[in-house]
Amino acid sequence: MEKISPLAPKKFPTMPPVAGVRLGAAACGERYKGRHDLLFAEFGPGTRVAGVLTQSQTPGAPVKWCRQLLPGGRARGLVVNAGNANVYGGRRGDTAAIHTAKAAAKLIGAPAEEIFIASTGVIGEPLRTERIIGALPGLYENLSPTAWRTGAGAIMTTDTFPKGASRRAKIGGEYVTIAGIAKGSGMIAPNMATMLAFLFTDAHLPVRVLNTLLRVANERSFNSITVDGDTSTSDSCLLFATGAGAQHPSVTSARDKRLKAFRLALEEVMTDLAQQIVRDGEGAEKFITVRVTGAASEAAARRSALLIANSPLIKTAVAGADPNWGRLVMAVGRSGEKINPNRMAILIGGQLVARDGGIAPGYRETMAARHMRGREIELAVDLAVGKGTATVWSCDLTHRYIDINADYRS
């Protein structure tokens, strides 16, 4: 494993159990040696599920399997392996996903159509399913409601630290719990990047409500990050609701006012995990927040912000601590979005750099350069044409990114 990212949290968070969820990890040896590489989770009867999956036209077999299952809205288990993505494996890959689901279903005593599968790792290599299936029985016997860190560690590939987050929120006066784990480091530009995220709650919510809540929060979290601009074949974000927690009032609409705190808590968990993925960007030394305001719409602001965040010129300038604001001008200029160059404003670290078509009066490059030498970088652009706003997160681009990916299969 790579040296832990300098942007990593100081420690894995303390995460409470979620009623109706047990999980665990084991070493099946599909690719890695001497580490956990298999996650197994069991959910209580009645668990509902919602999900968003990659829009890649070359999705992995697990993604195709989950896509078939999601309309049913029911889940009893989740199996995730790391090291082999089970992508572009033809019928053999599809069969591997099905056999894994059947093996897990037999242990739980549930239909295979209620077992969700995810894989992450190298693309194009046959998945040795027998190793996964062989490890499941022993793993199932040791499932625990508190194995969050172990589970988060088992799904890592080039990640340098496990990622977890949790929140508590009230629905109609009753507390429920939300917990989540995720993995991702490179191939990150989710389009719903070997990004996987699994969210768990003990709230009792119908599938249509879960889908709405998840999709809205996903746009503002996982779909608002980028490390390298590459969309994975395996992106999956699944939300499991067991209904085994406190018996809160029945909710049938995502617009129900009693869901306000839950909506905010879910978005906080997902944003926390999304930002941890960026902080673990391959070779990253700096965390970049890009804010775009004054756009024609929220969608336009988001597209402009992602273009800035994905620009290799901007990312390398950040790596070199160069406050070259001309690259921001370049990026928004080629975005295709409506802008007003004569009124547009650019800020670095909160300092006004350029405005009204030129350098801002009083701009001091030494201050901007000092900010760029830090770990937390803030870039902001006001397009001066409307009220649309968006915030996205990215990281710098260093030579370590090349080193990691050049040696990925070795």
C-alpha cells in the first residue's frame, strides 16, 4: 500500500451500529496477499435499496447484475471484492457475479436476486470466483455490527486509507442512524471512478423515497468530485434501509418536511466520503475546492466548476504553487457556458485576483502564492451572468500519479 496521503483524516471515525446490518471482511487472495480483500454484509428481512450506477458503456458484470436487481428494491446482502473489477469478461464475468450472489444467498437464506455485488480493481482479467465463494462461509460466521473499519479497508485498491462516515438524524422526533463506507483514489470522475460507496440506515423508507434522496445527494457529493477526469466501469453507490431502527412516523414522499434532517444528514455523510476520496487522490498533495457563482444555472455552474477542477494545467499549477490565474480564464473560456468576461471575477484563497477584464486593484501575488503553498486550496470564479452556483472538489496532479498508474498491474 502507498504511504498514507498527507490529506488523510487523522483517524477512522467512530461509527455506531446500524440496526439490521452485520458486516465483515476476509482475505480471499483473488489478487492481494496478506490483506483483507472481500467484504460481506447481511441485512435484515424487509431491507429496501436504492442505487446509482456508472453510465459507462463498458460496465462491469457486477454493475449489470445490480442494474437488474434495483427495480425490485429489496436487499438481504452485499458482497464486494477488491483487486479484480470483473469488467470485460464476457459470459464468464456475468456467470461469476451470479455464482457469487447464489453462494451468499444460500448462507443468508435469501433469494439470489436480493444479493448485491460489486467489484473493483484491474479490468479485463478473469475473476477467480472459487476463491471468493470459498471464503464466504467462514466470513459469514464472523459478521459483526461494528466492523466498519475492517469492511472499509477490504474494498480498497490504490487507496491509502479506509473511508467511513456516519450521522444521526431525527424523523418525526425519532432518531435514526446513517453510516457509510467508500473507496476511491484514481479513475475518479463519477458519472451517475473505481468509486464504490455503500450507505446504510435503520430508517423505514420506501424505495421511491430512497431513490429521490440518493439521487439528489449524489449530484452534490460523488458527482461533484474529480481526481483525474476518468469515469470508471464500476462506479456504484447503493443505499440500504433496513427499517429496523426506531419506529418513526411513516413517510411516503421525499418532500415530507419530517425528512429535512435526514436529507441533510445523508448529504453530509455522502459529501464527507466524497471529499475523503479526493483527499486520497493518487499522488495528491493538495485538496482543491472550486466554487463557481454567477452562472446561468446550477447545471452550468457545475459544468464550469468541473472543467476547472479537471484541467491538467490548473492541477499542475496547484502542485507547483503557481497562482497562474490566467489558467482559470482559459478554463471558463472553453467551457461553452455563458459568461460575461468584462464583469467576471476570479479569487484565489479568498483574495480578489482579477475583475472587470483585468487584474484587480491591490492584488498581491505574494499572498496568492502563499495560499497556493498550503494543503487546502480555494479557487473561485464569478461568471457574472446569473444566479447559478456550484462547488466541486479536486486535488493537484503530481508525478506520483504517473508512478502509481504506470506500475498499477505490476
